[in-house]
Amino acid sequence: MREHRLFWREFRENFTTTGAFLPSGKALSRALARFVRNEKTGLRVLEVGPGTGSVTRQIVARLPATATLDLVEANPAFADWLRQRQQDDPRLAALGDRMTVHNCYVQELAVGGKYDVIVSGLPLNNFAPDVVRSILTTLTSHLAPGGTLSFFEYIAVRRLRAIVSGSQQRRRLREIGEAIDNVLAGHEIARDRVLQNAPPAWVHHVRFSDSVDKPHSGDAG
Ligand SMILES: C[S@@+](CC[C@H](N)C(=O)[O-])C[C@H]1O[C@@H](n2cnc3c(N)ncnc32)[C@H](O)[C@@H]1O
């Protein structure tokens, strides 16, 4: 209940960045965590926009014993919540210093090394196109060669919003769609349709074989 109350409060106070009035359900969280697998020693996992930790709990349930998990959360109230859970939730406490909470925008994240798996819970359709392009470029630039990026969008949300929006909003949504398509093109290795979520969502999984392969922010829009 406390978790839902915090989420609702942040939805009202920070609508654009929070993007949802409830934490993601189990089905969506599981789909986002799908590529956290025991494939190599020292797997590095990054979760972007963990909120109150719905997806984090699914990642942690799959996290190999030698893996590390970095969480990047822009909202200080959510970052504090997660740090508290590191103390009192046995599943998170068990990770010790293998889990780190960074309270900053992902575009400002300064860490050494690349990640094998990146899971993003960011509400991309809420942002300006240049912010979306910059976020997608940031995410792909943090990805190790052969690593996987998983992110979601609510099904048909751009189409539905465009119907009730003016021309400026329609243009914004079209540019976001182009930026997302640019990342998906030729790189999407799997897609999950999650109907048991309110609202239903697509989860996209993309993989880039090397850094040359990655799209740049200027490519889209
Ligand atoms: C839709 S909520 C998802 C929360 C959680 N992953 C879930 O599924 O319940 C989006 C989260 O992304 C965070 N966020 C938004 N923009 C961000 C950014 N640029 N960098 C890091 N976190 C961001 C918000 O504060 C919020 O916690």
C-alpha cells in the first residue's frame, strides 16, 4: 500500500517523468527482465527508471550470483525508497554492494564500463523527441557489444493520443515513433505483448552486435 501511495503521489507531482499511476504489474515486469540470464560470470545489469522497484524485484530474482545491478532513478523520492529497501527487503539486502542506486538522470550517468543487459522503464512517449533521442543514444552507448536492451511502450498509445491531439502533439508523437523505430530496425530480437497490464504494453528487446552498429541521435527525427 505504501508503495502504491508513493507512486500515486509522484504521478500527480511529476507526471511527465513518472508516466504511470501504478507500478508495473508482474507480467510486464517479468517481460522486461526476460534477458537477465546466467550467461557469463560478472554479468553487468543496468535498470533505468526503477521507480518503487517492481521490475527490480524480477531482475533480482533472475540475477546470477556474480552479477552486479546498477539502478538509475531520476526522482529522489523513488531513489530514497529503493535505498531503504536495500536495508529492509531481504531480497535486495542479499545483494550487498553488488547493487547500487544512482539518483540522477540516465543521460548524466557517469560509470566506467558497459552493461550486458539494460532494462528501461522510462515513459518515452511522455518526453520531447530530442529527449527521447538523447535517452536512446545514452542507453545504446552504455551497452556492451552483444548486450541486450529491453524497453516498453503502452500498446497503441501514440496512435490514440494522436487522435485527440493538436498538430504540435501529433508531430511530437510521430518523431518519438521514428526515434524508437530507428533503434528497433534490424536490431529487435524479440517482442512481448503484455495484455495482463493496465494499460497493455509492448516490450521490445534489441541487441547490437558492435558499437558501429548502433544508431545515433541524429539518425532519427
Ligand atoms: C513509468 S515509471 C516506471 C517505474 C517502474 N520501473 C515500474 O515499472 O513500476 C518511470 C520511472 O522512470 C523515472 N525516470 C524518468 N525519466 C528518467 C531519466 N531520464 N533517468 C532516470 N530515471 C527516469 C521516473 O522517475 C520513474 O520512476
